[in-house]
Amino acid sequence: MIIAIDGPAGSGKSTTARLLAKKLDFIYLDTGAMYRAVTLFFLDNKIDLTNSDEVSSALNKINLKIENRSSSFNVFVQNTNVNNLIRDELINKNVSNVSEIYSVRKKMVEIQREFSSNKDIVIEGRDIGSHVFPNADYKFYIEADINVRASRRMKDLSNANKSLDDMCKLLLERDKIDSNRNISPLIKPKDAYVVDTTSLSIEEQVIKLFNIITNN
Ligand code: DC
């Protein structure tokens, strides 16, 4: 069974997806982590994003592995676990630009489809219900008020040296790029359950999705 969860940054989708997978005893796949890992690799190798030859040769060189083991999700680049490196400010700033590139998306979607085949899986991202798995068994679109999203992100980043206002601006900028790009932008799939988490606790978010799945 495939459960697709999409939504903007800070909407609560990652935490909800991870805990929902645990509750259902499903595998969990964080596709944002994959785009982040590619961004790290491109930054480390100083890839010029406007040079398609450089981008495609970097994509041929990257050895990106994803692994789900006892409810922890791990991403490896060239056999190094990069979980702790892909959440920093520089990656946040660049990831939307990297994930706009067609060849990057094509490669990520191939890996996602292959990883998910014949699995019970909760998979979260921006284009999962709309593009990667248009026939998913359940589709959810998670959203929340921008101020709530920004303050959640501030809590996630222990060393965020930003004001709430700056964080709002950064998230809105990422939303703009993610929602307006030409290839599989962030959209609300027509057949998705829309869940607004503005005033929900994490437990309430998880239960809400769990109840929809188990009652339908
Ligand atoms: O969910 P996140 O913040 O870790 O995602 C990081 C970026 O990756 C996000 O700004 C857009 C991109 N992304 C994407 O384009 N498609 C996905 N399926 C998942 C993430």
C-alpha cells in the first residue's frame, strides 16, 4: 500500500509521515532528504547549476543510497551517512534551486519508484500524490499557517540565528519556487485529503490520518 503525503516546509508532514509509518508498521521514505543530499553533493563539488553538462556528469557520479532501518531513515552519499549534514542553512537555501532541475527530478523519481515497489510505505514530499504515485492508495496534503510553520522550523533548527519574520520570508520564498517550477510543482492533488495542522498537536495529526486510513 502506498500512502502519499505532500505539503510545504514546516507543515508538519515529515513528523506526521514518520510517526504514521511507525503506527502502521510501514516503511517511511523522506524524499526531501534525497533532494537535500543531491544539493550537498553539488555544493561540495561546486557544480554550476546553470551548466547542464556539469549537472549531468555530477548525477552520473553521485552514489545516493536510501535505507530504512528500524524506523530510522538514512541517506548516504558516496557511502557516507549524510543525515546530519543535510539540514543546515546552506542546504535550506539551495535545495529548491537544485530540485527545479529536470535531470535531478528524473533520477530521484526513478529511485523513489524502485525503492517503493511492492512495499507498504508512507512517502512524503512535494510531488508524490501528483506525479510520483498518482495511483497511491491514500493521498494527503498537509498545510498550516505560515507563522506556525516558521516557528516549528525555528524549533527544529537548534541554532537558527534568524528572526521569526526572516524564517517566514525564507519559507515563503521556498514555497514560491516549489509551487511555480515547471516540472511537477507542489500542488494539492484533487483527490487528496487536505489536513490543516495549524492548531493540531503532532499526536492529533497522526491520529487524523490514521483514522482516515483505517476507516476507509
Ligand atoms: O521536505 P524538505 O524541506 O526536506 O524538502 C526540501 C526541498 O526538496 C524542498 O524545498 C523541495 C524539494 N522537494 C521536491 O522538490 N520534491 C519532493 N518530492 C521533496 C522535496
